[in-house]
Amino acid sequence: MKVFKFGGASVKDAPAVKNVATIVQQHPGPLLIVVSAMGKTTNALEEVFQHAENRQDYEPALQQVENYHYQLTAQLFSDSQHPVFARLQSQFTAIREYLQNLPPNRSDEHYDQIVSQGEFLSSLILYYYLVQSGFSAEWLDCRDCICTDCSWREARVDWLTTEKNIQNKLAPLLEQQIVITQGFLGGTTENRTTTLGREGSDFSGAIFAYCLGAESLTIWKDVAGFLNADPKFFLNPHKYDEISYQETVEMAYYGASVIHPKTIKPLANRHIPLYVKSFLQPQEPGTVIKDSKHEKLVPAFIRKANQCLLSFGVRDFTFVSERNLSVIFHALAELRFKINLMQNSAISFSVCTDYDADRLQLLQEQLQEQFIFHYNAGLLLYTIKNYTEDSINHLTNGKEILLEQRTRSTFQLVCREK
Ligand SMILES: Nc1ncnc2c1ncn2[C@@H]1O[C@H](COP(=O)(O)OP(=O)(O)O)[C@@H](O)[C@H]1O
Ligand SMILES: N[C@@H](CC(=O)OP(=O)(O)O)C(=O)O
């Protein structure tokens, strides 16, 4: 039993969906397909929700999402009476009804109900297309399997219940046919939809693979495999043919965005290999991530954009103490800031984190009485894993560096985005 995860880029238009069917055709045998929203649909739905949250007209943004899905679907199904069109229509009717009836206080719970819709649309379109192409297939609502708490936007998985659900409801289905389900989503015991954190469909693939005891998980990407740098920002990156879970989890943690950082742990726990393969060249081997031992790898360059550097200074001539730090950490955790790098001196403490204007405002309000609080936005965080002096010189050349740090294996710097 294999699990394939197809991300937004692999289903971004009609030819891409046809390509997915070709890939599936080439892999006979029990298969679970976990699919993300098509193209940039999740961003577009976030925009719809933001308009609704600010009591602005969300209809033009929603109309764009609808047109995109209809146009793509019309290129896949020549029969305009095909049931897929009625399903799409009922999804959009439900979205509009939900938005019209939003209560005055719009919250993260409402965000999840809207932003989750992209995966329902994509999984329905892919399901109907595979059936039309002659596959024996079934559509599964992942909320019947992936059980989470109510931590909206980044729900936590109840692993015991999820494993039981997957064994009882999904495993028997997979004996008969291919099953298509949604990435990124879960459901609470009260039947509310949750999301697992942006770009969380890789993690969904790993949850299913873990609970099914799958032979492997393959994530299909627009790159040749797991590379030592993002080809959008670095020339001629090197592809790893094989790499350990340990190295991968560290690189994903530092920001190698090709794999969601939560993906690795469940797979490593059950020794399930993860393949990163190109949907553009599916016959190529890509990268395999597993329990492997290797010599020191070539340096990996990881770039994290939209960073800010927060600094907390003490108000008197005392030093930054453990007690001060615990107040700062508590506030950061409450507001769900992820610390990407930190450094302290006698009288100040600095943290590099993802920039979010609203949450920064709340942090400032909470801490400004106790600390002198400053921040710099518009920054980049670079990490070199397995660095060499040459790689550091290459990276730092010409950059205005605000902070740098190194351990025996990892070099990090924060600099201005030019
Ligand atoms: N180390 C890396 N190796 C390969 N691709 C990377 C790496 N770091 C960042 N990327 C970027 O990740 C992208 C693919 O991941 P992602 O956009 O999440 O795909 P999808 O949303 O389709 O699942 C690539 O297009 C590439 O720009
Ligand atoms: N669609 C969601 C989940 C996801 O993982 O998407 P992708 O596989 O395209 O990164 C998002 O954009 O956050």
C-alpha cells in the first residue's frame, strides 16, 4: 500500500490534472491519494476570508476562485451535465451561505471553515476525473479519519482515534480501489473542520502513511527531488539521491519549504521511506529519505523570507534573567510565535520570527511595560547546514548582516531583504 501526495502545483490546471492521472496509471496496486488545493487556491480563500473578516465585499475574490475551478473543470469534462458540475455548484452555494451567516465576531474557527474548501474542491474534481478516465476510485472525507482538537489554523492530531478511524474506515476501502482524500484538513469530535497549518498536506500524507503502515509516501513536486537549495533563489542546486530523516527534519525546520517540517517524525517512527519526486519527470528516481547513514553532505542553503528581529531590553541596569526570559517565552508561545533563532546578551534578548503585524502589536501591548521592545521587519534568515568557510563567504558577500550565529554544523544569519 502506497500513499501519494499531490500538492497545489501538481493540480494547478487541466493538463496538470491529466498528468496526475498518467502518473497514477503507471503505479498499479493499492493507493491512497492525498491532494492539496489547486494552484494558489488556499491563498485566494484566505483573501476571501480577510474581506469577510473586515466586513468588505468578498464576492469578487470568491467569484475568481469559482471561475478558476469551473474553467479548469470544463477542460476536463466535455459533458456539461456531468455530476462534477453540480457538486461544485453545491460547494460554492454552501460557502456563500456560510459567509452570509458569519457571526459578528469572526475568528480562527471561521477561517478554517472557509480556507479548507480548496481541498474539497480539488479532491472532488480529481476523483471524478479519475473515474471518468476508467479508474476504480472512491472519494473520502478526511474529517471522518483525521481527528483533531480545536486549535484552529494549526490543529493537533489525536493519533489514537485517527489510527483507529483509518484502520476501520479507510483500510477496507483501499482493498477495493484507489481512494482520493484531502490534505491539510482534519475534523473535531463536534464535526467542525480544522486545518493543520499552512502547507500541511505533506503532513497529512505522513499521518495516513503512518496509520496505514504504508510501504512508502511519495510527495510529487515541481522539482527533481530534495535539493541543497531552493532553485528559485540559488543557481544549479545539487540533488540528494538519498538522505536521512535526521538531516531532512533539520533542514525542513530551518525552512526548506519543499517538505513540511511535521512530515518526517511519523514516517521515521515507523521506518516508512519518503520519496520526493518530480511530477514533470515521474520516471526519474527523485530523492529517498529514510534511515540512512551518509558521509558529510554538501552544504545546504536555506532561505526564509518575511522575517523580523525582535529585541527585548531590560528597563533598569539589571541583566536579562531567566525570570525575564520566561515572561518573554510565555508571551511568544501564547501568541503562537515560532522562534527561528535567538540570542541573548547581558541587557537584551533577540528573537528572529516570522513577521505578523497583528500579533506583533499584541506582543508589544503585553510586554512594553516590562521591556524596551524594538523590532526590525523586512528581513531574511539564511541557514547553511554542513557549512564550509567557502559557503559562508559565498553567502555573506555584499549582505548587510544584523545577526549571525554558528554551531559546529550550522551557520545562520539575519540580513535585510534587498
Ligand atoms: N531544498 C529544496 N529542494 C527542493 N525544492 C525546494 C527546496 N527548498 C524550497 N524548495 C521549493 O519548494 C517548491 C515545491 O514545494 P511546494 O511549493 O510546497 O510544493 P506543493 O505546494 O506543490 O506541494 C519548489 O518549487 C522549490 O522552489
Ligand atoms: N493548500 C494548503 C495545504 C498545502 O499543503 O498545500 P501545498 O501542498 O500546495 O503546499 C496550503 O496552501 O497551505
